[in-house]
Amino acid sequence: MVWKLAIKENPLPTMVKNTDFVVPVADGHLKRIQNNLLKMTKVEILTTPGCTNCSIVEKMLDEMKIPYQIIDITEKPEYLEKFPIFTAPGLVINNKLEFTGIPKKEELVAKLM
């Protein structure tokens, strides 16, 4: 069963499944759910020295309050064996290369949830 977060026109966020069944979620509970999801999510930015796009991705994650680890692939080339990227940044979420370059914010949010 897959649940998605949906925010309708009413001020209360809700959890929905296939838009048939709606369960209201109080604001405090929503924050707790989001925090728990983020704690379980491991985010790594594969970067190179002087990478300007890497700092843009860092800023996006900072604004979203997503913790991340920066991996300089010139110092840790073993990451290239596992995640062969040809352009930086590479964005690894839960040990899976999800993006290279700058992701769209909506796509990034979807991968994080």
C-alpha cells in the first residue's frame, strides 16, 4: 500500500491513498512524520573541487533542511566505481544514484519522500 502526502485547499494536510480514502493528519503529526522520514534518508553529494552546480544543490538541501554528506570524488575515487558519474554533482539518496547535475526541486522532494 502506498501513501502519498497531499495538501488540499483546506488548511489541514492529509494523507491519501489513490484519492479514494483520506485520513486527516494534525500539523504536529505531519512534522513528526516528515522528521522521521528524513532521519531514515541518507543523502550524499558527489562533488569535485570548484563545482559551482554542487553549491547550488547544497543550497537547495539547506533550504529544505535536509542533512547531507559531501563526498569529494577526487579524494574518494571508490565512489566512482559504485556511482559512475560523468558530471558533478551526483546526488545519492539511500545508496542509489538518483540525480546528476541540478535536480528540479519537485523531483528531489519526490525522491526524498
